[in-house]
Amino acid sequence: MVLLKANEITKAFGDTKVLKGVNIEVDKGEVLSIIGPSGSGKSTLLRILTGLETKDSGDIEINGTTGLVFQQFNLFPHWSVLKNIVDPQINVLHRSKEEAEKVAMNLLTKMNLDNKADSYPCELSGGQQQRVSIVRALALNPDILFFDEPTSALDPELTGEVLKVIKQLAEEDTTMVIVTHEMNFARAVSDYVVFMDGGFIVEEGAPEEIFGNTSNERTKRFLQNYQSKF
């Protein structure tokens, strides 16, 4: 079942064309990773798919609800961890406080964060904050979960704990679209990979095709920067 289909998406900021006719499709249970250099348009594409940015032209069809995990966590600093997760459920899904707290605690326990429910974001590590933001998104039962470079604000040690959580979600057949600069992770977790550059999709295919057997010279040059990780 196709949950997301985008056709010929274009976007310009002034005279700068950021997206130049991008097409993607995501099936239920699939993990799509979008990779590419800075300025390639991948984050703009994600923002358009999640409704945070408007497209100039093209068509988007989403069969279900979406959730987004940001680069910078975006937790309310004056709210506890539990309140950060509970209030969106009450406001968006109209759950009772009791039900929302039960959902929140079940997910926090799954992420080994149940002992942080009463803590505030400033009392958590960056990795813990990002895991809380993942819980907040999951609590809203999205059909597709989007990640915008979820480890870009983390040091290598904390990056590992967040990637472990996302990999677990993939093993549970969670449908995900991930913009990432972690090539080794993208290779391990993805069902399909899109490589973008200059507002275009330069190459797309299964991870083993992109990372292990590409004949595209632009893709090869990009991946050479990550050779040591392979």
C-alpha cells in the first residue's frame, strides 16, 4: 500500500531553485532514506512533505497521518518530559489525560526513559531529549514518521543511542522517511535510498545498489567522503 507519493515537486526561494521536479514514493512499512550534500534540497523536500513549507508546483498524496522529529528536539523547556508528550495527545487526538499519560509512560518505558518523566529538557542529555521527541511523535500514532537529520545536533556517543532507537522502529515495520548524513546507518536500516544533489534526484535504489555497486560518478564522489565508515 502506497502511503506517500510526490510527483514533480518544485520549490524556489527567490531566484534560487531548490527543488527541480522531485518524485518519491513510500510504501507502508518501508524505510526511505534521503541522502546528499548540504544544499541539495533534501531538508526542503522533507519540510514540504510534512506541511512546514509550501511547494511551488507538483502533487503530493499522503494516505494517513504524519509525525516529524526535528533536528533540534523542539521540546518545551518549561514543561516536564511527561507534559511534552501528554499535551499534544490531548490537543490533537482529544485523548483523556489518563489515556495520554498511559500512552506516554508505555513509550517512555520502551525507550528506557520512564525514570525521566518528571524531568525537564534541560536536565537531559541531547540523546535523551531526542528520544523524548521521538516518543512525542510516536504518541500521536502517525502512519508515516519523518526524521530531519535526527542526529545532527549530537556528539558521536549520543548519536549511537538515537540511531539504535530508529533501527528498532524499522524492525517493527514503522514507515519512515529519514533525511540523514549517517551513511552507514542509512545503508543498514533503509529499504530504499534516494541521493539528491542540486535539487534533483541523482540516483535512487536499494541500499546495496547505492552504497555497494553504484556506477553513478556523482554518487561515487559523494560517498568517497564516507569510505572509512564502510
